[in-house]
Amino acid sequence: MSNTKKRVVVAMSGGVDSSVAAYLLKRDDYDVLGVFMKNWHDTNVTISKECPWLEDSYDAMLVAEKLSIPFQVVDLSKDYKTKIVDYMFSEYKNGRTPNPDVLCNREIKFDLFLNIAISLGADYIATGHYAQVKKSKLNNKTLFHLKAGKDKLKDQSYFLCQLSQYQLSKTKFPIGGISKKKVRQIAKENNLITAEKKDSQGLCFVGKVKLPDFLQQSLKPKPGIVILIDKSFVGYDLINNGNDYEIISKPINYKKTDGKKIGEHNGAHFYTIGQRKGLSIGGRKNPLYVLSTDVINNIIYVGEGSDHPGLFRSVLRVHSNNMHFISDHSEIIKSKNYKARIRYRQALQDVSVFKNSKYYYFTFKKPQKAIASGQFVALYRNEELTCSGVID
């Protein structure tokens, strides 16, 4: 290896994005090494009968051969199970809605994988995320800023909301400044086998997975009742017209007597706030949506219609211990020009932030649909993702 070259280890998933990321780095004369992460072995819950990681690793290997770069596979399945899968099961069991992709990036890709890359002599790692890292200087200190990808329809900065300054300093996002259309064009022009391959819809580096089947590996069915809450429920007046942050930022704790039984379900832990499909209850004029899950008493509360007031809240809170700052938090608190999102691909929403001794409160200009405990809220300023937190 030339002393002037920087070594970059690319996390190759077998998809077009990481393939083009590797190509661009090779083109720019980096010393590139492709590595595929094997994170899951169990094929019992995959959509197809074929082993997804084997198929994807083979595609990644073919791309590496085409680019004439070294390639290897690392098995992180033990750590993935402990840090991601077990945590995900625990969160669903407790009626919360985790985001495994955010956790995978924080715990696996930009931690364990980064450490492996460094042991292989890497100066940086690279992934196929649609995001950008920019640098600035403050008091002779280099700061790293996480920016949205140029392709706003594919921006994946939300999934990276838990990264640290160190992790950003060691990371390159080669395709963050170009569009998805351009990525596929580059892949096609260079005869990469992944040029027309569909984007993965499964869990992070696991493959094509049916989430309900995946959850049922650990969470067992448990018959319970479904309670319909009317739009006129008295608790909504307090939420919509109140100004006590401690009250209006919390989910409503419904009781069986607040509505009427309209059906049964197979386990409250299998359902998430805002879910419409999978209830299997017909005979209603409008679709039913999950408003709340009581995993202790195994009850699901639902509302009829996408405009049901129980689906919306204007305020959420994050415990101070669960806030993560990418940039300096003192500057963040001073600024008032915030936008935020609570899920991937959600349009950025106007929001203000208030902090007391225990919580950060996020007050949205427009009520937000299906806010769920366990989700990540990500705060942006001028397209820079500055901090994030786990919703209480």
C-alpha cells in the first residue's frame, strides 16, 4: 500500500448503494477493502426460502471482484443478537416501539465494525448511506456535522442520529452528495451486478424478514381483547387544550371502561401505535388504528378513522439520560430554529424544545401522528442533525 493512500473499509451489504460507494472510493484512489457483515443465521423467518445473507454476500463478493478490491466476511451474529435482537424483543414485550436500524448503526456498524476495520489498518469506514459529514473549526478544534443527504427522498440521516463525533470522524458517505438515480446510473455504466437490484426492506443487515414472524421467535401469542375508543373520549380535551407539559407529553392510559369491546387479538406486544393492518376486525365504516397497547393487562385500544384524535399528540418528552448530542448541546438549546422527525422519511416538522431538570419536551407546531414510546426523535437545524433522543 502506498504511504499516500488512505485505507477505507467499506461495509458492503450486497446492494447497489454500498457497491457504488466502493466504486467511488476506488476511483478516487483510496486503498479499498470490502467487508460483508453476517449478522443473522436463522432463515426460518425470511420471506424467501433462500438464505438472504448468503445471496447478498455473494453479490457483494462479485462487486468486489469487479472492482479488483479485497473482500472478506465477518460474523457479528452473536453481538447482533445480544445488542439488537434481544433488546428489540425486550422493548416490544414492554409495549415500546424500538428502531433496530438506528441501534444497528450505533452498536454494530459504527462500533464493532469500525473497530474491526481499524484492526485491519483502516483510516476510515464507509457505508452506502444517503447522508453527509461536514467539518468545521471551533477554537482550534475540528467538529464533525451530520448533514442530510442531497437526495431528499432518500435522506438516511435519521438512521444515523445516535452517532458520535469520533464515529463521524472515521466515516465516509461517498454517495451522500448524489441522487439515487445517479447511483444506479453509475452502477449500470460500470457493469456492477447490483445495478438493478431492489433495495432491501428487511431489518438492518439481516435480510428479507417478516417482523411479526421474527417477533414470534421469542414472544408467544397471548389472546386478549380489543377496546374501541370513541372520538368523543373526554381525555382528549385535556390533551388538546392543556398546558401542563408533564400531562400533555404522556401517552393516555386508557381503561377498559373508556370504550367497548369489539374483538380479540393474539398478543398486545405484537402491535404498535398507529398500526392499521393485522387487527382482523371487520364491519366498520372506516379502518381501525391502534391508539394504545396495555401489555400488562394484554389489551389493545383502537380508534376508527385516520383522523381519530387519539392518534395525535403535539408534545413528546425525552428523559435527559436518553438524549444524545452530536453537536455541542449548549448551542442547540440557544437556537430556536428547529425541525424534527420521529420516523424515517417523515417530512421535517417545526418544533420548539423546552428543558427542565429531568426532561426535554418537544412541542410540535402541528400535532404528530402515532408518537410511540421507544421511537427516536431527531432534531435538525439547517439540515444538520444535531441531537436525538428516545421518546419516553
